[in-house]
Amino acid sequence: MAPPTAIDLQNVTDTQVATISGPLSVNGVFARRNKAPRMDGGLVAASSSEMFKGPGYGKPKAKRWDHRLNEESKSRKPTAIKSVAKYLKNPGIISLGGGLPSSDYFPFMKIDTRVPVPPNFSEDSTKETGIVTSIGKHDIAEGKGLFDIHVALNYSQATGTPQLVRFITEHTEIVHNPPYRDWQCCATVGSTSALDMAYRMFTTRNEFILSEEYTFATAVETAAPLGVRVIGVAMDAQGMLATSLNDILSNWDEAARGAKKPWLLYTVPTGGNPTGATQSEQRRHEIYRVAQKHDLYILEDEPYYFLQMQPYTGPNAPDVPPPASHADFLKSIVPSLLSMDVDGRVMRMDSFSKVIAPGARVGWITASEQIVERFVRHQEVSTQSVSGFSQMALYKLLDETWGHAGYLDWLINLRLEYTKRRDVICHACEEFLPSQVASWNPPAAGMFHWIKINWRLHPQASSMPMLDIEDEVFHVAIDRGVLCTKGSWFRAEADGGTDMFLRTTFASASAENIREAIRRLGEALREIFPLD
């Protein structure tokens, strides 16, 4: 694919309400922006996905979720101070009302960064052919750009700056095209913060929520201080089983459980942490139908969505050809729950942490207008807004330099790079791990390789608890020079389970070190388990 050209700042205006109907494509972004009225991107400017998305003709409105919001969320009111920002755009107004510091005292006049030009994404290529993007303190006033230090480093609205919200809204429409009309996006300081706020919006003490039986440990740890417990739903190689989810809900005994039937579902459908499991399209439809049957609200946590890899073909097999176009790439990824959400019962949490950089601390949620409005009320009085440095850097990279086409090129590049890493660890496991003890499914997405250990082959399995055997494996592996993570740490329910797993990651170590680490793990297993 040819590298995209940056958006011409002289020809492309910011937007408010677009008038083009139909799903948005990468090639349609330019036309939509040109047909839309100019928007205010200045100090504390208001931003909403309504300014940037298609009108959604023929789509239904989302269901109302008043019966699921808790009293804390319902009681939140708009902040009075934030509400006066709308008057700043009045011509000739002199503001003595806000608490915005003067940018005269921001000690940054210009910030330069060197970034890659698609399709040359490697560090070496960036050093040789990358371009330097610059952003100055007064670029907007001087007609040099649509964002600057003067705006980015001051306070902003909790939804995110219009410059960032425009991009994430367009991206969401291109990739997911939610099938109901009143969806919105809101920038966040990452999915962990977004999850904490979602729990604070929906849950009450002594309730249960639902999740995979092995899940993101922080999701459980965040719920615990709120007095919320997690029920684990059984899994297979494709992640959560819709049949298990339905069985739990259909047979819920309030008296035995001491709590009402759960209705909030947290799931990591793609490349789940820790298992690496990815729900197929059919599985997602099945889960969504169960959610409709039992009136569940779904928290779709998708940090690994764009780390969906090429099919695993095994050692010495030819590589599967990469996607030939952006359209082929988008067709190849498993459709999201958001893309199936005709009711507005999904809050999707996206993040730049795994596809750009975790230190940026930028993500976004997509949900119905009602839910996003409640989320914004919470964010206004907690994190307030996303870091201006991060919003500025992402705007310069994603919008002004790469555009949507270049960002998709970057995501395709990540897909191929992570495929290579996944293949290295799977090949190493096939070469070095004793098959009598260790088994696995090659992950289709994400950063993790989930290895099942047949602990029942341990010489003391009849008398030694499984968790003690797990601890022995963990420490002997460390003694051999490799650090893995105990699978029991990721149990939704603190019962340890009946099977033993190790979580390994192929995200950062070199190919050579991945192979050596797996070789050492194989030695540790052979030391512990007697093998013929």
C-alpha cells in the first residue's frame, strides 16, 4: 500500500455536524470534513461525537439504562465551572471568570518529534526517513495548524479536545459503525480508569458481576474494594462460553448466593489477558443474545483488538499473505460486540496503550449518549481530562501526519510484527517443552501465550495441593532463569480452580531471548516432573 499523504491543513477544516449518510470509509473522511462547518478548537472547546459522525439515518436509538445506573451515578450534576466555558467563544469577550492560567507562563514554545512515515515503521527507518513534526505555542493564531501548545496544555473538557475526539469518532465509525444512532465517544486516561468509573456508575456493594473464569486481574482487584464480587464464566479455546453464561443466569439462586442475579458482564473478547483467547464472530453473537435474554449490560474491554494476528501455520510452513488493502484488513478482524450492539447495551473501552504507547495514558469509551453523559459527569470531577501533551502528540501523529490510512498501515504492521513474535514462542514451545506435561493453543491475538500444565503428573500430586505445585513450578522456573506468571493469579473467583496454567508473554523480549526462556522453562518442568 502506498503511504498516505498528510491531511492538508489549508484544505481541511474542523467539523461540527456532518451531513453525509452511510458508513464512513477511510477515503470518505476527507469529503466529510470538507462538507462540515468549521468548529471551535480553542480553549476549553466543547467536543462531542455528534460533531463528527454520520447522522445514522434509519438506525434505532439506544435503550435507556436508568434501571442499571446506581444512585451515585444518577446524582451527579454538571460542574458549574465547566459550564461557563461555552461563553469563551463569544466575540470580544474578556474572561475574568475562569481559572485558566495564561499560556505566557507555559515553559514550552515548541515541541518537535520524529515519527515514521508509512510504510517504513522500523526504528532504523524512522531515523533515516522519518519526519519531524512540530507544534508551537501559538500555531492556531498564526494559521499554522489546528492545535497548539496554548490550547493543549491548558484545561480542556472531560470528553477530550475536539482535535482528538474527531479522530477517535471517525476511527470508531470506520471500524465498528455502531448499529444504533445515538452513540458517542469520550476520551479517557486509559481503560483501567474507564473500568473503575464504569464500576462506580453501575455497581453497588454486595453485588456480583460476570467475567471470564480467568480474567484481567485488575478488573477483579478494582471491584473488590467496592464490595463487588466476580463470578467466573467457563471458557474454551475461544474464550467465554455463552452456554455457561446462560446457565449461570438461568439457574441463579438469590437465597443461596446472597445477592441478586448479576447483570453486568465484563469481558476481554480479543486476545484476552491472561489466556490469549479470542471469541469468534459466532461466539460474540451468542454472548450478545444471552445478554439480550437476561438484560445484561456489557463492558467490552479491547486493548488487544488490533493485535489480531495472521493464522498460525506451524514451523517451516509458509507465511499467510498479509492483507492486501485497508478494506481486507478490516474484513479480517473479528467484528466487535459494539458492531453488533443494536440495543446500546455495550460500553466499549479502547486504548492506545498496546498500539501506540502505554505511557500516553489515552483511550476512549464508546457507548450510548445516556451512558457517555453519565461517564463525563464522573470524569469531570476525577481525572478531569486527558493529558494535553498526549492529546497533542497523538493529534500530530495520527491526524495530521498519518491520517486514518496511515494509522491502519501502522496497525497492519503491528499485526505482522506480533505474528512473528507469536510464531517464535509457539515454535520454541514445540521444540523445548515436554508435551506430556505442557499443552497450549496458539493465540490468535494479543500478547500472551497460555500454557496448561498437567499437574497431576507431579510425583506428589496425590498429597500435594495444586497451588503448592504451581508455586514450585513458578520458583524452579525462576531458579532456571525465566519468569512466568501463575495462572491462579487471574482467577475471577479465589478458589484456585482445578487446572494449572502459566502465562507467558511474547510482547517485548527478543526472539533469541524468547527461545532461551522457553528452553529454560522446559528444563524446569523436566526437573519437577518425572518423564520417561
